Amino acid sequence: MGQPKFNFRLQQVLDTRVRELDSVKAEMGGIMQHHATLKQHIQEIDGHIEDTLNTPMETEQDIATMESLNNYLHTMRLEKQKRQHKLEHHQRIVDQYQYKLRTAYQKQKVLETLKDKQHADFTKKIATAEADQLEEIALRRYTERLRATS
């Protein structure tokens, strides 16, 4: 007789939880990539503003050039502010997905812990049954030897 196999009754549920976690991880990866891109755009705008402010100015620049420069800086600052608002909104989305990720991980972990506990109980029952069988065999042999010698 072969050794019985462990069968976790909630295996399909666990498999579903694993797929859900993988899905949330993939979504989170895309969201984090987009978040990094937004931050990079803001840094690029900061760089453009910094470069413009650090560009040496000729003392004889005309008013139109100065006005154009001020308009450019104003436009860049507005664009930076717009992207910062977008980043703040996106941060809320990141926070929501981090919560979803933690929740999915916890659901999977609960089932894995239950499976491990049930497997340990199963292994213990098998070991006990095997020990009982060996004890019974030893007892039978002992009693057979006693009968044979009497």
C-alpha cells in the first residue's frame, strides 16, 4: 500500500490568491514606472529653470528678450506646478496599490500558513500511524516467538 498523499482542500483558492498577488505586483510595477517618469519630468523642468537662471546675461539685452525669458520661466514654473499636482494625485494611486498589494499578500500568506499547518498535522498523523503499525508488528512477532518457544 502506497503512502497517502497530502491534499489541501483550499489549493484552488490559494492558487487564485497567488495569481491575484502576481497581477497586483505587475500593475504596481507599471504604476511605479509611471511615478518615476513623472518625477523625472519634474527634475528635467527644474534643470531647465536652473539652466535659464544661471545663463549669463548680457547687459545690453533688449526688453523683448527679457520679457521672453520671463515668460519662458513662468511657463516652465506653471508646467512644473501642473506636474507636481499630477504627481501628488498619482501618489494617492500608488498608496492605494500598496494597500492592495499588502492585502493580497496577507490573503495568500494566511492560506499558505494554513496549508503548512495542515501538512504538518498530516505528516504527524502518518508518522503516528506508521509507528503504531511497527509497534503492532513487533508485538505480533514477540507473541509468535513466545508461542513458538512454549
